[in-house]
Amino acid sequence: MVEKNAAAATSRSPKKWYQAVPDPMVLIFLILVATYLLTFIIPAGEFERITQNGRTMVVPGSFTYLENVANIPLFNVFVAIPEGLIAASRYLFIVFIAGGLFHILQKTGALENAIGVALNRVGVERRNIIIVVGTFIYGFFGVAVGFENNIALVPIAILIASAIGCSSLVGVAMAVGGIGIGFALSPINPYTVGVAQGIAELPTFSGAWLRTLLVVSSLALLSLYICKRVVNMEFDEPDNAESLSKPLSEYSLTKRDILTMVVFVGGLIAMLVGVFTRGWYINEIAGVFLILAILIGAINGLSANGIVKQLMEGAASVTAGALVIGVAASIQVILEQAFIIDTIVNALSTLIDGIPSVFAAIMASVVQGVINLFIPSGSGQALVTMPILIPVADLVGMSRQLMITAFQIGDGLTNLIIPTSGGTLAMLALGRVSYAQWLKAILPFMVMVYGLAWVALIIGHLVGY
């Protein structure tokens, strides 16, 4: 067996230089170093800000360069990493806690049994239908619930993918891709559309028809892409990958399994109620996950020590992915210390001036996508860029509604690929898919969905949207 494996290894052709993708931690550290070097090239500057209705907003035309801003010492690059870990702590904690919760669920067998029974009734021969339906369901959660709020649903997609004979990468593409597209192009996204339309003095969630058409067509495109490409991609499953342990025909649900799933689903419903009615976010959701872990463990006969042990094992299995989130957050730390974020925003916003109005929306989406690397918060980005770009839209003859849609496309779609998106990295960590593996799988789709979105922007301009 050893000789056979050795022969197989030597028979493989060596990887080309462009195929040797570095470890995600190395990749993000290189981006951090590149960001540090930019601080010596890009001058410091800032906008004046005012507070309106409890929101801090940029004053258009107020940008000024700052003098006497000292260069950041090289040592700060390394200090920025623990500072980034602190800044991104809420994402780290929810990854650890969700990892522990799903480890307990997996150990009880209830989730696996429920998925096995459901898919046995549907039939695994309908694989493509399952992928399409799954992608649209996750897309609906992205549209209606949000992005980071759906972190807990990712491991379920991994088990579904395993049951239909697909890799974890397929499950992650369904979950992260579906949630990401749904959130990015949602016609009722309060964090981006709602905030931006308030700044632009437009009715909240107006112009929903174009965004609805765009999100539905983009989810259909994603479903097709997963079925045609991602399913056939080579993927080395991690040792701790979730998978079904027996044939579908052997699955059944016990009373304890049913009670476990009732508690789990009830907890998710309670979480959604809290999100919509009480403004819950990451910390509260993590608290719900902890309660669910304790209740599910107790239902399945685990002692207090047993619950803690299972939580620790689950958290340990996602440690590598969780730490990547903290390292990525250090990029934001360096940018803020150097006071160059506003300089970048100001320079990019000027690129839209002078462009024919039919193409200005496309350029605006590109500009917003670049800015999203530096300001990964959708609502935060709206508060910084919309006061600048809404007047630009008026000057170039673009409707404010179209500028907001361009902003939504640029901000939302890039969340699927930028290393500063804590929610995306958290979901990848739970799915046991590295950032480098994810980029390889999703980048071709990003080219296609951007093309689709740009066509929608041109149509919107032509019909007076």
C-alpha cells in the first residue's frame, strides 16, 4: 500500500507556480503587509462628520489631507494581529460556540437522522433539484434574515451535500453563496438599502422590482454554477468533515431525535424573533447557541462535564478558521491607524465624475466593491459613501435609486470574496473550507454574476429606474 501511494504521488505532475496557493493565514498576512506598505504611499486624510438622527455621516466636499501623521512602525503590523483578534472577537466567539453546538448535534445523531430521513423521501437521484432548492432556501434566509445571522445554518448544508454524494465545498457553495447573494441583492436589506435610501431621501425599500429580479436570477445562476462546476471540482475533505455515516435507507427518527430537532428549530425561531423585534446580533445569537447546546446535551443524557467536553471538541475543530478572521481584521486596524480610509474613499469617488451616465452605475459598483475591502460594514459604508455619491449621481444624470443599487451590488457581492468580511470567514470556518479553496471555487461565478448585475444596471438606466 505504501509503495502504491508513493508511486501515485510521484506520478502526479508538479504544480505550476500559479497553482501553489498559500495557506489562508499566509495569504491574508501578505495582504496585511501590502496594506502596511500602502500607508507610506497614500497620504492621510479625513472627512468632517456630523451626527443626524443618531447616525454619524460624512459631510460632502469636506475632505482634507492631514499633516503631521507619523508613519506606522513595522512593529505595529504584528501588534495589529492581536488587536484584530480583539476587534473581531464576536465573530471568533460565535464560530467557536456554533462549532460546539453542531458538534453536540452531530454526536447525538438527531440532525444526521433528520437529514437522512428527509433526503431518503426526496430521493438522492434528484441531486440537482436538491441543490437548486437548497440554494434558493439559503438565498431566502439571506434576503429576509441577513448575513451573519445565518452562520449556524452552514453545517446543515454540509450534511445535505454529503448525503447526495457531493463534497463539503458544494454544501458551502449552497449555504455561503446562497446567503451571500440573497443578502447582497436583497430588496429589503435594512443595513444597505434601508440606510442608503434614508440618506438619499427615497422611500424605504422603494425600487424593489429590479432588485427582486436581480436576486432571483443571480440565485438561479448560482444554482446552475454549483450543479455544473462546483459538483465536479476536486476537493480534499478535511479529516473532521461532517458526513453521513450510513446509507439513507437505514435512517429513522426516534422520539429523542424529534425532541432534539424541535428544540433546535425552536431555538432558531427564537433567534429570528430576537433579531427582528429586539435588534439582536452576534452576541445574542451566540448566547442562543449556548442555551441550545446545553438543552440538547441534557436531552441526550450528557452530564455537565460531557456538555463542556463536546463544546470544547467542537470549538477546537474550527480554531484554524476562526483565527483567520482575527488576522483579517488586523488589515482594518492598520488602515485606521494610518488615517487613509477616507483618502481612498475620496479618490475612488472622483472616478465616477465625467463618465457617461449609462456606465457611471457600473463604475460606481466597482468603486464600492473596492471600498468594501477597507470598510466591510454595509451600513458603515453607506454612511461614509452615500453622502458623497448621491450628489455625484445627480451631477452625471444617474437616478439616486440606481446609484443605491450600484452601491448594493458593489458592497454586497464582494462580501463573498474579500478577506475582511468576518461573516464570510466565519461561515467558511464552520464549513471546514479554507479561504484559498473558496476563492478557487467562487471566483468564476463572481465574474458571471457581476456581468449579470451590470446588465441589470444598464437596463435600469435605460428604463429610467
